[in-house]
Amino acid sequence: MNAGDFVSAADWDAMETVRVELNEFSFSPENLVFEAGKPYKLEVVNAGTEKHYFTAEEFYGAVAFRKAQTSEGEFKAPYFKAIEVFPGDQVDLYFVAVIPGEYDSVCTIEGHAESGMHGRITVTGDVPTSPAPAVGIVAEGDWVQDAGERVSAADWDSMRTVTVDMGEFSFTPENLELEVGQPYKLVIVNSGTEKHYFTAEPFYRSVAFRKAQDGSGEIKAPYFKAIEVFPGEQVDLYLIPTVAGSFDSLCTIDGHAESGMHGHITVTGA
């Protein structure tokens, strides 16, 4: 629950880089070892010709995440549920290992684990004491707890696409209007020359997320705290609003909101 404390306290200049390759059909190396209290960048590389997941939800819940990053943008979340990497692409996970233990990793695409796409992750050492972890219960998290059921039940063929263009320094359109229960693809495009965030954390907590997707892969999380899009790139958010309300959006890079990069999201309906 206090991942930010670990991220702030870590010496990221001393970060260790670990690489895992996804192939047809294996994880290489099959076994990964991390040390509690140390910061890491885990490079998840798809060296195969098919898309593959690197799913390790219990492990993802036992580390303090800084971010996931692709060549298109950055994704911040309390933790990640699954990472899918497209052929020839890469997703990097920045985290501090926190809770020692043994964790499974797997590709959750049908038949892939049975064909050999599974592994083991070991976190060695002792639980850090400064900072000390505050561990919460996922089922008590302050996000949409039945998001999976809502996503599965939705008619994605009726999905509406809404685009937000980020430039220097504006969101276009500035105001978005969405409906409760309607599936959306929210397309976040950076048409500018600087990197920009589209941050709307209270809104993100109130929606049922299916996934975030860019040209490198798909990232699944209970909700996203912030989405950063690099210049000339695009990130798509697949989501279903669940409650009516009024929410602010902004770019959280210093000075950008003050220069005009802010907007409003209105959700109507029952």
C-alpha cells in the first residue's frame, strides 16, 4: 500500500537490470531471483513471433512498482495484473522487491503454459524495515472490485471511441462526456514535441478497466494512477464508467497544467 515510500527511498542509480525473453514456448531464463529491498528494471522481451503474456499477479502484488514503460509511454498503477508483449517488442517494469517468497510466472494465453511458458520468481532476503511495507487486502482496494465481471459482460462491439489530443499546452477536447455502463476506447494521442501525462486518478478509480494498450503491448491493472505518452505516440484505454460524476484531468509535469493542460470529464447516467 505504501509503494511510493519504497520508490522514493530507492537508489535508482544502483538499479539492477534483469531480462526475461518470451519465445515459442518458453521463458528464458525460466527462474528469476530478486533481493528484497533492491530496485530493479525487469525487461520483458518478446523474442518470438506470437504475442505472449508475462503474468505473475502474486509477485506483482508483492513488489513496490515505480512504473511500467514501453517505447510509447509510461504507466503507473498500484500494481499490475498482467503484461502482454507483442512480437519483437518490450515492456520494462521498474520496481523494488519487497516481500520475500516464491512466485509463479505464466503466459495465460490458452495452451501456452502447457507448452512450456511458465517459470518461477524468487525474492530472497528479509522484509525491509525502513521503510516497512504496509500490506493491504486486494478485495478491500478503493477501485471497482467487480471490474472483471463488468468487462466480461460488456458488449465491446458497441464500444465508442473518444480521442484526446495533447499538444503544447492543451487537451483537445478539453471536456469529455461519457455515459455510465458504456464501453469506451479512450485514445490518448500526444501530437506535441514534449512528453505529457493524462492524469485523472479519481476518474480512473471509478471505471472498470479492461486494459491499456499501445504499439508494444497490453498492460492490465486494477486502475491506472497516471498515463504518460511520449511525443508522437498513442495509448488506448479500454474502460467502462461505473458511476456518474465530474472529474478533473491534467498533465502533472511541472508547469504544464498551469500553461493550459487540464480538462474535465463528465460521466452521466444511473
